[in-house]
Amino acid sequence: MSNTKVLPLLEPEAVPCCPPLSERALTAEEAVRTASMFKALGDPVRLRLFSLVASHEGGEACVCDISDVGVSQPTVSHHLKKLREAGLLTSERRGTWVYYRVAPAVLAAMGQLLKQPAA
């Protein structure tokens, strides 16, 4: 008999990196953090990989499911590494495959950053 217990995953609250752009000017530190995020998404292959992971069933994708984006496997790995370094993706190795998921609260935080000002 196993004593294994499955615990629920807790997703942190959406904490934007910065206030909405229309609220106030960004500090230098906020601008650096935000620019690295947008820079990582500024490449069409990276944006496509990010979209594939974000929209994948279950909220995570195996690299084997998203590597057909028109570039070689080493290039896919490079782009996924850049997305991880920017804090946009997290990864987990399971056997020989790596599974990616959008970092908790990233989409909500990005949406908050680009939020329209109240009328």
C-alpha cells in the first residue's frame, strides 16, 4: 500500500511586473524587466513557441509537441532557453522529454501592463 498523497498545485496571484503603462512612467528597473520580456517575444519563432505552449491543452507542452516551427531542434532549444531566461516559461524534465508551461501569472501580468486607462 502506498502512502503517496497528491497535493494540489497553488498558482500565485497575478502580480504584474509593473503598473499599467498608462498609470505612470516606469522606473529604470521596471523598464529593464519589461523590455527583456518584450525582447524575448520580439522574435517570431519565440512568439510562436510561447503561443504554442500557452494554448496547448492542459497548459503545458512537451518539446516534442511544439518543435515543428520551421527551424532546427537546436534552434528551438535556444529560443525556449531565451523564453525561460526572460521568466516567461518554466520547464520540467520528465524522462527524456522537457515539458514547458507559461510561468504562473505571466499572461495576467502582461495583460495588466497593457491595460487601458479607465475612461
